[in-house]
Amino acid sequence: MLWSRRSIELKPFAGYYDTLAHILYRMGYYEEAISTQQKAIEKAKAENMPTTNFEKELKKIKTKTL
């Protein structure tokens, strides 16, 4: 988790937020995982990337089926 946070500090890409959200989810930090995945979606939009996969993952995190 620390390395993932560090990667975001260095280069805040959407994919890095997605990775951190998955780590947080696996550690049981569900609310933080949701907010981090939402940041991934926002970043993807800002980077002109498709957000479909990020949104699917957010739904899984919210329903705890990831």
C-alpha cells in the first residue's frame, strides 16, 4: 500500500488510483477504497481515458463482490 501511495505522489495516473483502491479493498478499508476508485474515474476522465472498467470495479467495491 505504501508503494502504491508513493506512485500516486510521483505521478497521479488513473491506473495507480485503481491499484490503490484494490489494495485498500483487500485490506478491508472499503470506504477509502470507494473514494479512491472514484478518484481513478475522475483522473481517467481528465486523461481522456475510457472509464467503463473503472466504473465496473467501483460497483464491485460498493457491493463487496470484488
